[in-house]
Amino acid sequence: MRRLLALVLAVAAVTLPVQPADAADGTLTVASASVTAGADIRFGYATSRPNSKNWVGLYRDPGNGPVGETYVGPSLTWVYTPSATGTGTLPTTGLAAGNYKLFYLFDDGYTWLAQPVSLRIISDAPPRFPASRFTLRNAKVGAAYSAAVGGLVQGDVTGLTFAKTSGPAWVSVSSSGAVTGTPTTAGDAVVGIRATTASGTADATVTVRVQSGVLVPQFRALSWNLWHGGTRVANGFEKQLKFLLERDVDVVGIQENEGSAAQALAAALGWSYFQNSDTAVLSRYPITATTPTVAGSAVAARIDLGSRSLRLWSAHLGYTPYGPYDACFGRMTVKQLLNRESASGRTGQIGAILTAMSADLSASATTPVLLTGDFNAPSHLDWTPATARCGYGSVAWPTSTAPANAGLVDSYRQANPNPVTHPGTTWSPVFKTFTGGYGYDSHTGEPEPQDRIDFIHYKGPLTVLSSEAVGEGASWTSDHAAVLTVFRLN
């Protein structure tokens, strides 16, 4: 959602004037191009422009590093390097094996002081799948099928190969983890797969649902704010994969993509993606067309579900001022709350997104549409006389009334119509008490106003089978709960 992002952006906002790219005349070196996970990265640096706030930061590669010498997303770990020359270390605890990049940057900003350095974090742990049982994309009788598990294995991947250990004759598993074949009969094909590396083996049982009719009769959609790409939680990437696999998710609208989270997840899962720095669409099924950034952050993609396509939009609206704080702490009138919504920019953002969606909404009778997102604002369906949130009755929050007026349906409230018994809170499973800011520091330490600010709206020939807010406990990777809705294609 908000506060950590606010602090990060504040740092970016006070950066001193940018120096030209050719000012990167210093040096950055690493003691080794590969580091075992848990060990420190040791580096050396030198510059003709020493500064007490020069710094070295570590980013995934590909990732959200300042490749264009501008902020994209926060580093995974960093340290100040104030001297003209010196050495330093960065920890790798909690980071997944993979490719990374070090940047040497000027005065709390993003101007390069040296060329970035690539390195790889390796693991000496035995190989493992993020989940031992999971489902791949659907197949159709008589049609060539392909999926992939080659990017999923965590731990030591030295010499990684795959083999089929059980399953129907039509399924083949290549040494690189490609699952292929042409199914002959409908039903669940259950396949055993073994991954072998220099450190051992790992086994997984995967299921392919073989359809004789419609390829995707129903699908599971997720709206997910990743909390800075999942970088705020140890082993966040593997936990994200485990969640997607165990929850059998098909399509995802992502917020706080941090430049490349969707790309990294897609590479591991063998899925399709479309992204900008902040939002993304991630899909088990092929993406066939895309819509670039609308209203500052929203993106959209067309997803091929076989007999029917789906248009999925992912939006991330402005985070301040925040309406529940204005209501619960500021005790503003309803008119003041709505004026503050307009001032936040969210009212204009949702209007611009709905305008950009107009053609999709008009075509929704044949191509269903989803609008997913972190709206950073509540729903008018939740603030009612029955709920009396912070003593308020009805509040027509514009970021929820506008989609409703455009013919979109709130999938969670469709499945759970009573906001008293099913509040569906998504902000926040992590922050239970208010941590300050937003002009309400005097309320620091008070209970955080828990609310539902993440949504999956839909229009078109879909039936909501279920919808829930998911995300609690040590294995969760975000400060938001996600929204998971199961739809049947009509």
C-alpha cells in the first residue's frame, strides 16, 4: 500500500541534480562473481567524487535496478560508501539463488559512479520444488500440449535435469523440464517428475486437466499487491511461487511490480506476462495483445483461454490521502471525504481507466473483462449503516461507485454480500496498528483501520463461484491480503 512506498519516494524526490552518464568514471569490483546464499558479497570501490551518501545497492537481474540512472524500485540491500576508495560487504541472507547486479550510486540518488557489476548467488541446499503437488495449464484431447517446470526448482541447480517418473504414456518430460504430448482421453493426467542436480533430487506430482470440450471452463483470478515485488520478506520469491502453485491460480493482476517481479515469476512458472514498473498481468495461458500504461500505472492484456478470450486490467491508484484515516482519525464529514478523494487523484484515475476500458466494456458480452487492483480506497458496498465503520453510515467512495456505474460487478461482494459477516479485509495482514504519517502522527499506535481496498471487478459472461481475501501468517509475502475469485465461463 503506502507508508514504506512513501518513504522510498521521498528519498527519490530529494536527490541532488543528476550528473551526466559519462560521470560513471569510478570502479566497482567484486571479490567473486558467485556467492553462496547466506554469505556476504565483498566488493571494492573507487571514485573521484566521494560523498558521505554515496552507496552501493544490490538488485535482481533482470530487476528494478536504476539501469537508466533513475529510480525504478528499492534495492534488496545496500550500504553507504563514503570514501574515495574502500571496500564493503552486503548480506545475502534470505535471497534466492539467481542473477543479481550491484550498482555504485551518487549521493542517495541513482546516478552511476561506476559501471554495474553482475554476480550470481548460488545455493548449496538440496534441490526442491516450491510445492510438491501442483497443477499445470489445461490440455485438450487431440491437441498438442506444452507446459514447463524447468524454472521452478530452488536450491542448488548445478547440472539440473528432469525426468518423468510416472504418468500416462502421452506425456513426455524433457531433460530441460518441458512437459509435452498430445492427450488421447479426457480427465486428470497425473505425472511424477524428478529434478536431479549435483546436490540431490526433488520430486513433484503435477496434474494436467485434459478437457474434451472447452479448454478453460473455469479459472482462478488473483489481484495481488506484491509489497515492493516481494522483496520485504525473506525468501519472498519462493513463497510467491508456492502460493501461486498451491492456490492453482490462472491469471493475476499485479501491483507494486517493482520493475520486473512479473517477469521473474513468469520465467520460473513458464507463464506469460506484461508489465510496466508498477503494474503487471501474469497468466498461465498465452497473452495475445496488450494495452500500455493508462492513468499513470494501469496496464491490460488479452488472454487466450481457448474458446474465449479474457481482458484483464491491473490498476494501482494513488495512496494519499487515505480515506479511512480521514474518517477514523480526522472525523471529516462525508463531503470532506469525497473532496479528499478527488484531491488524491484517485477519482480522476479511475475515471481515466474506465474511459480507456470503454471498448472492452462494450465488447464484454463476448470477451469478459476483469478490473483488478489496489485502489487504496474502500468500497461503498462496505461503508453502510449496517457496518457503521468509525461511526459513519453510507459513504459513496468514488473508486467503487464509478466501476459499478460502468456496469462492473465487485466479485468479492457478489460472493459475500454481507459486509458485516464477511468484511474481506485486505489492508492489512501485517500492520495492525497505525505507524504514523499522513498528517495523523498523534494517532500512532492506535488500531489500524482495517478495510477492503483491493478488488476484482468483472463484466461479461462469467459466474462467480467463490471469492476470498487470502494472505496471513509467516509464509505470506505482502502487507496486503490478495483477492482470489473463482469464475465459471458461461
